[in-house]
Amino acid sequence: MAFWSGRPEAEERHHDESVRRRIREGYPFADHYGAGEDRAPRSAAGITGARVWRHSATADALHRAFGTRHVLGIPFPGAGPHVSGFMVHRPGGDFSPHDVRYAARVQPLLKAATNHRSLLNALREAAGADRGREANRSLAAPLTPRELNVLHLLATGLSADSMARRLGISPRTVHKHLHALYRKLGAADRLGAVLRAQRAGLLEGDPGAS
């Protein structure tokens, strides 16, 4: 489950393991949709009951992490034990019957768009993986798999502490990988490393392209 917020100062809270675990374990959607073939959109409060949801630890964690209080589950149509879809968050009151009906109308569109995006990503990754392997082999000192992981996180702008949590390693180890990246790419800082990696074909987006 990926968390995102437009507030930079909230990034650290979103990756707090206790909050993430409480949110993952407390959503009622898995039990509700996994128990049968019902794929109609439902709000968390509609499934558990408004009072139960309002006083749940999960609702409290969501409010502290995102500033929202209610969640609408929009599962993709289809049978089977694996259920995927979207969860829409909002502050204030619960989703109205009109909101739920609208969500039901856009379910097929959301599924089609997601399938299309997955196909495009698979094609892009297949092509990018081949180019990335060739680019990495062309370096005087190729990057290790862990260094490549750190490089891709570095390109997203994450701090060393955030990268450490994402990779399950210590910040000190992240800094060791960063120093190795700078040395192998001939860069003095993170921006230089990203730019040189792009020019080398290790990352998407060649800054020298017109």
C-alpha cells in the first residue's frame, strides 16, 4: 500500500510502521470483499457501522496520518480470492448514497484504465531493463543491485532516513551506498548523481535530450 501526500512534512509520518500496520490491519474491506463475490462500492463506516468505525484505531490512524476520516472502497469487478481496486479518502462526513452510486458507475472505467497502465508499465520496464543492464555494464565499476535500488530512490527525492526505512536498512548503510554511487558515477552530490545516471541511461529522462 503506497501512501502519498502533498505535505512534505507528513512524509515521515506516512512511513511510520505502527501507523501503516494499524491502517493495513484495520481496513474492513478485505474481510468484506474477500468473504464473497460482492464488488459493490462500500464505505468503511457503511461496512462496520458508523459508531464502530468512528471509534476505531484505524480511523484514528488515518486522521493523524492523512487528515481524513472516511474511506470508500471501490473494488474491481471480477470473481476470485484476490481483490484489487481503489480506496478514496475524505475528511468530514461519510460518503453519501450519491457518491456510492457514482463510484459504481466508474468501476469499469477505473479497471480498464488500470489494466492499460499495467500493460504500458510492463512494456516500458521490459525495454528499460535491457537498456539499464547495458548501461550498468558500460560503467567502469558497475553498480550493485542495492546501489541501483538506492539510485532509483534517490531520484524520487527521498531523504536518507526515508530510503533506509523503505529498504529495511540503517541510514548509515544508505550513506555508504550513496558514497559508492557518487564515486562510481563521478558525482559530488545527489543531483549530480541523478543527472549522470540519466545521461548514462540508468534512469529515465536524459537531461541532455532536446
